[in-house]
Amino acid sequence: MNGSSLDAIAGSDGRFAVLAMDQRATLRRMLVAAGQPSEDAELSAFKVDIVRALAPLSSGVLLDADYGVGPVRAAGAMPAGVGLLVAAEPVEKDQWNGEPRAMIDPERGAEYVVRNHGDALKFLIQWRPDRPHRPGDPDLAGEALGVIRAVVADCRQAGIPSVVEPLVARLPDEPPPSEGAMGELVISSAAQMAAEQPDLLKLEWPGSAEGCRRVTDALGAVPWALLSAGVGFDDFGERVRIALDNGASGFIAGRAIWGEAVTLVGDARLAFLEQTAVPRLAALRDLLGEHGRSWREAAA
């Protein structure tokens, strides 16, 4: 593992309080749904506002280089000592008969992250860990693992840590899984991804405290942090506490903290960030002071 460089995106206690602000198409859709301007400049301005308000309480910030990294740095919104994760997954995703198909953008590898002054590479991948390899079909699950294997190797060669975010995809025409079934899929996904030895996994909620314990056991020396997936803040705070008490090393979260800001502009947006989003992130940071374990403890 690429170990020690995770310190750049962790707090001094080795725990992760990472602000996620790498949304691109998702953020544009959120702004459109809220009736707000959604041109490229508006996306960048939104990201600058969020980072300026919340980065001082963060151990790291996750940004995209399309609309985020340059404008945030130009605005001086990134405090010294806060690590930068750069999203490096392809903007346009491939598919096979309606299912996501893993791929790498050759222009967005580890060197791309280094050129954008990133401390770590984040790679999101949508896949189905139990997807069978049917005759005549590509091995979609095998391809996904191969992509992550290549991403991890690329990061090691460049000397930066790999942060992998595996999201469980639904099969075509499949109904939404129950919470229990989804938890099992998250655990299976995490275990298989951990076998490729990324430096950190950014994971969906595995359903319960027992699910969190099983994730921790399955990951071995690979630390993990919980993502928010757009759930409400109160629910996310409870999930973070449970995850930390069962082996997680922190959180990488966005919409649960700042989501309502997409409905606001100007002074109203800034007031929401100061009065609501900042206290939310502070409360999550307080949880890290009382719960969880250092990534170094996990890696050991």
C-alpha cells in the first residue's frame, strides 16, 4: 500500500473529514431542478462558495478539475494544510446493454491528478459485484476489478494514494433492493475491491452496525470512509457514528452537509452555509474526536 501519503487528506488523528464537492452532471441537475442558473460558471461559483465556507473544517476536499480545482485555487478558497483529492473517473461512462461498463480515461490518470496539484486520486466505479459472466457477454465484474487494479498500479507508480469509490449498480429491470440485500452487495463489493489494495475505500452504507463490522473485517488492512449518498443530515450523522464505532476511519461527504444550498444564491446561500452547513460539518468533526480509528491503525 501507498500508506503514509494518506496523511495529506487526513487530520492529525489519522481520521478523514473530507468535503465532497466533485459533482458535475449531478450538481447541474440539482441546480436545474431548483430553478437556478446552471451554466459552467455557475457550477464553479457554487463550488468556490462551498469550499470557502467548509474547507477550513475539513481534513481534505474532493474536487473535479473540470469546474472545481482551478476556480477554487484562483479564488484562494482552499486553506493551507487541507489536502486535495482530484476525481479522475471518466466523465462519459460506457455501457453494455444498459449496464455500466468500467473504463479508464487515459487522459485522467495519476499524472493528471499530480498536474492539478492533487494529494490523492479518487476513482468512482459503478459495478455489480455478483454479476455473472454470461456466454457471449463481456465479463463486466472482471473488467471493473481490472480497471481498479490498473488505477491502483498507476497511483503507486506516481507516488500518490488511490481512493476508490465503488457504487453498486442495479441490473436492468431489477427492482430496488431491500436494505438488507443492498447491504450484502455493498459488503461483497468492498471485499472484492479491497483485494486490489487501494489505499482507501469510499463506501456506501452497508445497512447496519453488523454490516459495518463485516466491511471492516473483510477489508483487512484497507481503511474505509463512509459516503453520504445524498441522505439527510440527521440520518447521515447517525450512520457516521455507527460506522466509526465499527471500524471506519471517517467520512467523505457532500450533499448531506451542503445540499440545500443549491436552492439559494448570493447572500442567502452564504448565510445558509455559515448558519447551517458549517455547524453540520463541525458536528461530524466532533464525532471523529470521540469515535473511529486512525487509518494507520487499520493499515497496520
